[in-house]
Amino acid sequence: MKDLVSKVLKGDPHSIARLITLAENNDPVATSAMKDIHPHTGSAHVIGITGVMGSGKSTLICELTRLFRKQGKTVGIIAIDPTSPFSGGALLGDRVRMTELAMDDGVFIRSMGTHGMLGGLTSAVYDVVEILDASGKDVVIVETVGVGQAEVDVIKIADTTLVIVVPGLGDSIQTLKAGIMEIADIYVVNKADRPGVEQTVAEVESLVDISCSGKEKKIPVLSTVAKQNKGIDELLKEIDKHKKHLEKTKEFEKQRRLRYEAELVEIIRKRLMNFIFDESTFKDKIESLINQISKKQVDPYTAAEEILGKILK
Amino acid sequence: MKDLVSKVLKGDPHSIARLITLAENNDPVATSAMKDIHPHTGSAHVIGITGVMGSGKSTLICELTRLFRKQGKTVGIIAIDPTSPFSGGALLGDRVRMTELAMDDGVFIRSMGTHGMLGGLTSAVYDVVEILDASGKDVVIVETVGVGQAEVDVIKIADTTLVIVVPGLGDSIQTLKAGIMEIADIYVVNKADRPGVEQTVAEVESLVDISCSGKEKKIPVLSTVAKQNKGIDELLKEIDKHKKHLEKTKEFEKQRRLRYEAELVEIIRKRLMNFIFDESTFKDKIESLINQISKKQVDPYTAAEEILGKILK
């Protein structure tokens, strides 16, 4: 196990992949390893990238990663979107891009399905971010579809969050209005070669004007055509600028603290739920209470109070 | 309070709305009321409707509701999609449909935002389903965008789940493959007047063939044009058929039990997290642990174990 940890810290891809799998499976070895790697976390720049399906997030991530690599930075990519090309559904152009990245030792790609991980996704992603950070990756990119609540939970540990919108996808603007807005540090209007791009940029900018009114810093809105590698240099500059801003204003430290807090909350939640529902201690009691609830002999709230009374000091 | 409960049980819209708001705000009055209404729950047919944005879910729900009303059934609608027309963003055609429904005493519509309810949405939706069920609604419809994990959590308490796809929205088929499939009881290819409908139906049917191979019952695939009220009669028949199938095979009872179980789990989760993070008892301790985690003096897993040691028997 010590061997696994030291290999992860040295950036060995096989050991990283193994520890991630152990963490996903709630293996006790993973818990012990996670404790050991903690002192080595906190240096990576965590970038969250979110946007509806079809907004070209994966292509954008490929192009960004290529530029980070040119700067000599190592990159970890966590794709949570289950329909992401990183998860196997790649079109030809994407596949070429991805093969190039996959061949590069300085890039580690992991795709995670929401599927079958009910309630466990958030904590698993937090673990993977820590593992990639500890493994020495300079940049950790987390990709989500950014519609659901769990996805927003995931992205909140990012230092810099990019929200991607696309001309003609009215949905993407609607999503912004619905609450994704407040997590954005940078807006990207991708597929900017499509008709209607001016209108989309104007719409996003007017949303930014409303949400940033009175604030010192205005959220930047950039246009890109990721497929043709247009606007990616400017985007990278804006990302670097945001990072420098975080460091200068001590926001980076504050964000790091929020990330650890989110992790702590998530570990506690997971442990408690496992303790109550996976341990055989309570199985019969819970089974019998659910029967009583079904027969209307007791209500769910009273049943919950009974179980809590048994476990809490 | 007794007055509030008895009014809710009589179906009074103002009292229903008030109890829902109390429940959303975690008001103790709501907990007490929820206990009282439990014996009156379990009769409503809970229908989950999910599909990506732009698939026409809201229009479909309007048309279905109109038919349920013709049958003399009362309907409760819970719209969780934050971009749903029920939440205010309606187009003209939808607005006319919705006004008609909103004027009808036999219909209760509630839209719920995921926004600002981190971790609390699921339990709030469960409460609203119980309240509408207890208020005597024959049918309770829950609408979600069905991409995120929280949305799938919500839909799992439905007796009958409709998954909506649309020709030309490749995303929607991708989403199916990504895991939404297993929750579907009925597939609806909506906007069936669009080009490519045959291909979409064929794609969905081939997915159904794979997922239902060896099973006795094949999941039906229907085509509708909700806007023109086409295919809605057939859809309603299919929904009724599914309900009858549930009742005949005792699945209805089993599903009811699963619903109560999901509720119990959710109440326990919420109570525990409130107990740990909202009570002033642990505030200082947690604050100091997060500081130590940030300084690498302790890791999040050890910190979590310390807190759990303080609260668990």
C-alpha cells in the first residue's frame, strides 16, 4: 500500500488508475491511501468546465490541454458527462484529438459515469481530484453537463469555472438563467462560426451585466471555435489571468478551504449513510419500519426519528 | 395546524401551497403536518416524465392533463426542470395551455427550482408528492430534465415513468444509452412531425430490444406530436395499461414500498446533515478541523472520523 501511494505521488499512471478504482469501490485500502496523499494536495489548478450536451466541451478541453502541454504543464481530465466523447462515444475528429492526448504521458484521462453511482458520484469525484492533484498534475480539468444538482455540487470545488454556451441552442441560455450563472468565472460562446453568434454573445453579456452590477470584476465572455482551434489562446490567457487574480486576492486559499470543506461534508455524509443502510446492525429494524410505513402504522418522519435515536449520542 | 392538515386533505389549493412552502423551508410545522398526512397517502398514481430540454415535456403534460380531467381525474403537477415553461419561461402556445390548466380547480401546479436547494431538492420533492397524494389528487406528474443524478433520484419514486426523446436531437438517444434507459416504462418519441422520426423510433426500438431481451414485457415506444394533440389518446391508454399491469402483478404495492423507503432514507440523510452542520454544537469543532485540513495537519478522512466519533453511539 505504501508502495501504491509513493507511485501515485510520482505520477505513475497505472497506480493512479488503480487508486481511483479502489476509491470508487469504497475499498478500505483507498481510505488509508487518501489519508496519506492529503499533505501532497492543494497545488493543482482545478478547472471546471460545464455546458449542455453538444456544446463542444470535449473538443475545447482537448485544445486547451494541448496548449497547457506546450507550456510544459501536466494535465488530469475527469469527464463526468456520461455522453462525453471521453467516455467512448467520440466522433472521428474527436477520436483523433483524444488518441493524441491518450498517448501523452503528461495527460491522465478518467471518465466517470453517473450511472449506478447514486449518491456516490460527488465523493468519488472529490477523491479523483485529490489523487490527480497529489500525483503532481499542474492542471485538473473536471467536465460536467452542468444541468443537475449533483453536477453543480461537483463543479463547486473548481478554482476556475468555465460555462460553455452555443449559438442557436436556446437551452444553454435558459440553463444559465436557471442558476448555472453564479458558478461561472468565464463564459465561452463556443461554435462561434454558427449563425446567431452575435446575438448569443449579446445575450450572455447582458446576463453578465445584470449579475455583475455593482461588482468590481466583470465576468469575461469569450468566443471560440474549438474544432478549428480558434480563440483557444485567448481563453487560456483568460484562465491564467483568473488564476493570478485568485492568488493575488487570497481567493485561491479561500477556494482551497472551500474544497476541503466540501470534501469533509461529503465523506461524513457517505460514511453515515453507509453506517445506517449497509451495516447489518440496522437492516432488520429498517426493514420492519418500512413495512410499518407501508401499512400506515407509522409515518416516515417518526420512523426516521426512531432510527436516529438509536445511532446518535 | 390541525386546521391546515384537514384543509390539505380536503384539497384546498391555498393550504396545499402553504404546506409545500413550509416543507421547503424545513419548518417544524411541516414535519408535524407530514406525520399527520401520511395515513392518507398511497392512492395517487405517480407519473414521472423525463427528457432533455426542448423535448416538449411541458406541452405533453398539458395535453395529458387535459385528458385526465376529461376522465374526471384530478391532477397535481410538479415541474422540477428549472427551465420548464411551468416555471415561467413559457412560449405563447404553452402559456395558453397553462392558463387553461391554472384556471382549473382540479389541477394543482408547482414548479420547484434546483437552484439554491443543494442537497435538499430530493427530499422536498418527496414531500410535495406526499402532500399532493394526500390532498386527493388521482394523478401526480413529476417533470424533470432527467440528466443529472439528483433528477434520477427524484423520478425513481414514480409508479410509471415516461422517457421522452425527439427526432434530430442525437443527445436524447445518447442520454438513453447513458443510463436513463432502465428507468423507462414507456418511451415517447415526441415532435413526431419532424424529419427523421422513423430513424429515431427505430433507434429507440433497437435499444428496447437489447434491454428487454429475455424479459416477458417489452417497453412500448409511442409517437406523439403534443403541440397538435396527436397520439396523446394512445399514450394515455398505454399509461392506464401500465398502471393496471402494476396492480395486477402486485408491482404497485412493491413500488409504493420503494417510494416510502426512498423517503425514509432521504429524511434520515437530511436530518443527519442538518444535525451536524447546522447545529451550533459542532460549528467550532468543524471550523477548526477545516483549518487543520487546509494546513495539512490532518486529512479529511481522519477529520470525518473524529466528528463521527463524537455523534455516533
